[in-house]
Amino acid sequence: MVPSVEAGRGGGHLARCIALVRDLRALGREAFLFLGPAVSAARETLAPLLAELEPPWILREAGAGPWHFIVLDRFRTPVPEYRFWASLAFLVGIDEGGPCRDSFDFLIDLLPGPPGRSAPNLFDPRLLPLPDTRHGSNLAGNMGASAGPLRVLISFGAEDAAGLGRDCAAALCPPGGPGGFHITLVDPRAGNSNGNPAGSSGASPEGFTRLRSIPGLAGRLAEYDLLITHFGLGAFEALRAGTPALLVSPGPYHERLARAAGFFSAGIRKRGVRRLRTLLLRPAPLEALRRRCDALARRYGLDSPRLPDFAELLAAFEPAGRPCPGCGEAAGGAVLARFPGRTFRRCSSCGMVYMGRTNAPPVEYVREYFFDFYRKQYGKTYIEDFPQLMDMGRKRLSRIRALRRGTSAAGPGKLLDIGCAYGPFLKAAAQEGFSVCGIDPAEDAVRYVRETLGLSAFRGFFPPPEEPFSPASFSVITLWYVIEHIKNLGPALDEAGKLLEKGGILAFSTPSCSGISAGASFRRFLEKSPEDHWTIWNPRIARTVLKRRGFVLKKTVSTGHHPERFPLLGRLARGGADPQKGLCYRFLFLLSRIFRLGDTFEAYAVKR
């Protein structure tokens, strides 16, 4: 955890990271707080917070790790600092607003950002360290003159560098006359820290209670009728507690944030302070403020009985998908899209589009994958589709034979089908004279290939942990809609190259990011990409990646043509009793084939 501890940033970032380190350790994760060698832990505002952590948990030097992931709660991370941390591990940014925001592997926004800021992977104010329970607001019963003074808490964070708290308290308690409010000011520069609750003795000569801090303040917000603060954690704590929040902004940036999030702000600095007293002496604005804050609590889900736990979310992270699986380049390519749990990048070196994840995909390659999942996608089970899959395999084998005729190889040769499933391609290849072998992680599928088809097959992933095959022992290696499922792509391609004889053929099929679906909406295409597709290819990417691994791409075939997915005209291709016989459908189908706009493609490469 790397917090912002610079002067003027308050203690919120540090307090959040300290709480997360403590809670992560309670959940069994090794978590540390990084302060850096130049940061003084003796600063008055930080020392009480740091006292909550054991000294071994605080790091002055980051070292090389290895770290599973690094969390930056830095407000605005400078570019050199980002590059340093990015060279070490998967980077998670919290409420990041700096120039490197769009480069993080995963972004979590707990507070709403300014308009126009790029969307995070996850936005959830419920992950803030909020009070456990929500109480009903007391404001409505304290607006009349007979209800007594309004109990107002004023708190502008651990530093209040702008001095807004004192200015607001002075405005509500003018010299020489009663203010009509019972004011409690949390002032980090006050001389005591007795933590008296609202209504206790200890009023200062200024006419209000002035405290350095209130222990457990978030849990005691319901003791007050109103909180005056700026945009930040305190405002959301008040929403959770059911205490209306009225904001005064220290500057234009906080003002934009407050208004974008839906809070009511009296204004910036002196202007906001001047408006306070007018607003608080009129019942109608106060009632409107209460309704507005109640609506905000519902909007952000802060009225829920139980909130999700941030530490539990982080404790479950086991990031994967970094660096680029195509060439091994460290993460640094452009982020194309973010979704909950995953981020898509384009490698700046080889052009590969690849996915990074905070957790393993929720997919298991078992019997249900080929039956229930397959039926949902294609309307039939894998076994029911077996004849059509064999026909498709024969077309692929004709292309493989044509390539082999251009080499010195004689005869069909030996073929390895990676991800062979229930073996339709293996059976087609065996019928054409190939000596075949399959490998697949699904036990039921491997048993079917062995016992029903009588062909050789192994259970496992590729590359296998042991080496059951000899180098240069295969003439052909195929991966039909499998290569995108391989997380460690580089070692897999290297192993395939080792197992292929000189001039051997590597053939695969995979979804294409240059097809009509991606062309119509690239973000929607990525969003619908299956959870276990680590890489997304097109023929150009295939040529570059394969060349780096010792292959020459000889042929690509555009497949998966879908006229109904064309923008605008696609809806016309879906009409009629038999859309595929319609003129529009046939025209768009021809267009798709001519311009190679299929949503999938096949690649055939030769080992150099």
C-alpha cells in the first residue's frame, strides 16, 4: 500500500492505507505500508495514525518484491513514480487523478471523479471506511425555533490547510451575540483532544466547542443534526449515518467534485462561508438539504443494511495477464477498455490485444463446458455438433495438406491437436492418414477420445508440466479456438516450435478484433469477449507474434461472417422467414468475405 502523505493532502489517504494493511493482515495476506525514505513519520498529523501499525509492516524501501500487486493511493501519481512501481508488479490505483490514470492495470474509484474522467474498472463508494449502521436523520425535528439549537459538526479533515473550519465556526457564532447553533469544531490545530461529544461542556471563548479530534467520529455522526465539510470521505460518512452534509469547498477542484457527485455546496472559501448562516437560518433549504442527502445515500447504495468490505475485495486479488503474452513486453501499452475484474490493453511492441485480470476466470473446462455452455451458444451440444465439426476439420486439413506439399515433407505425418475436446478434428485427421494425438484438460473429453474413438489423447494443459513428447516429433500442431485461452502464450508457442519438425505447420483459429463486430463497437466487442480469452488476435497481430516465435504466417482465412451484425444495414439482413436467402443478407455476406470482416479467422504458419 502506497499512500499520499504530502503536506496539504490531509490524512485520509494514509488512514485508508493503514486500515487496509491492518485488515488485509487479519485476513491472512502479507500487506505492507510504504512511506519512502524521505517521509518523516513524526509529522504531527501522521504520527497518531502510524501508531496503529507494527513497525515491521512499514517499509522505507520498496525492493523488488516479488509483490503480487501494489496499490497506489497517491491522489495524483507522478509519471516517474508510476514507471517505477509499474516495473515491479500489477498496479491498482485508488481514486487516481494524475496523468497516469489511464495506464494503471486496475482502477478503483471510491469517490466520484470530475466530469470527463475516464471510467474505472470499479466504482463503489460503499467500499469507503463508513459507519457500520445507518441512523435516521434528526434534522427535520430540529429546524423549528422551539426545537432548540441545531447541533452542527464542522470538520475539514486531518489538516484543514485552508482554515475553513475556523471560518465556518466563526460565521455561525458571531462575536457579541448568540449564534442559534450548538457548534462543535474539529480543528487539527486545537490545543486539546478530549473528544467531548456534542452537547458537552468545554465551549471556547469564541462560543463553540473546539476539539483537536473526536475518536471514532464516523460512528458518532448521528449525534449531530448537520455536518459541514468539503468533498471527501466525511461527506460520504455522513450520508451513511443519515446526517445531512453541507459542503464548503477549499478550491474550484473540490467544488467541481462536489457538484458532480450531487452534493449541495455553499460555494468556494469566503463566498461559501458567507452563505452558511443565511442557509442555516431558513427551514426550507434545510429540509431540501435533508431530502437531497437521503436521495444521495440511496443513489450510492449507502442505505444498504450491510456494505461490502474493501479489504476482503483486495484479499481475493490474484492478478494475472501481465506482461504482454505475445512478446513479453512489460505492461505499458494503451488501455483500450476497463470492466469489473479485467482490463484490456494493446501492446505497444507487437500490437497484441490482451486481458489483465484481478482473479482467475470463472470457467472450468469440464463436461458442462461442452454441453450446457456450448448449447447456450450454438443451440446444440458438442456431441450433437460432431458431424459438422468433422466437416469443418476436413476443410482445415485440405489447407494443411496444401501447405505440406510446398515443403519437403512426405505423407500425412504426425499431428497434435491441442484442446482436442471430444475429438472431431482428430477423427477427421485419422481418416486422412495422420497419426494423431490430442491433449485437453477435460477428463470426460479425453476419456471419450480414448474409449469411444480409439485415438490417443492426454489430459492436461499445454505446455504440459512434464514433457511427454520428444522434440521435432510432430509434423502438424493445431489449436482450434484454443490459443486465446492460453494465459502463458509465449512458453506455449515456444514449446510448439520445439515439438514441430523443420517445416512443420502450426494452425489455429481464434476470434478476430478486425471483424465486423469489433468494427461496429470495439468496446462492446471487448465487453462480450469470454472471461477466459487472454488474447485477442487479427491476421496482422498473428503475423508479428508468430514471426517473433520462429514461424512464418503463410495463409489466413476469414471465417465467422455475420451480415446481421453490420451497423445500420444489419437489421435488414435479419428480416423475413429465411433471412439467409434475402438479397440484403447475401450482399452483406459477400461484402464481409471480400473485405475479410469475419468475426473469426484461421491462421496457418510454417516453422522456419
